[in-house]
Amino acid sequence: MDSGAGSGSVTSSPAGIDCETDCTEAYANGTTVTLTAAPELTFAGWSGACSGVGDCIVTMTETKTVTATFNLAEIYLPLMLNNYEQSD
């Protein structure tokens, strides 16, 4: 259910999925399930039965697979170069 170089967790409403420990759950036909991603750093998005980066909302009419992708954060550090002239 989760992939990528980063880490995070996925929870559901109604309860049942807590994807640090339980990434699968059986729901009754017609149940609307909302999945919420909580990234450690950055959340790249959903794939499978959902797309985008907001909450994933699916209505259970059959078995569905959703993947949450977590990435490492890109860190930009300022770089300052000084030109030192050496005198003789």
C-alpha cells in the first residue's frame, strides 16, 4: 500500500486501516472509505483506485488497490562562492 523512498502512514475512515501495522481491511459493499496519508517528509500522491495528493475517497463495490507514495524531501542549500586573491 505504500511505496517510494520516503516513509509515512495511511489511516482510514471508517477505522480499519492503519498502514504502519494493518494495510488491508474488509468493508461492506457500498461503504465509502476515506484514506488519509501522513508523510514523514513529502507525499507524492496516490495511484491505483485513487490519484492526486488529497485524501483518497473510494466506494467499495469490489476489491480495490491503492498505493500511497512517499518521497524524501529535496533540500536546497544556498551556496556562496568567494573569490580570494592571494597577494605575493
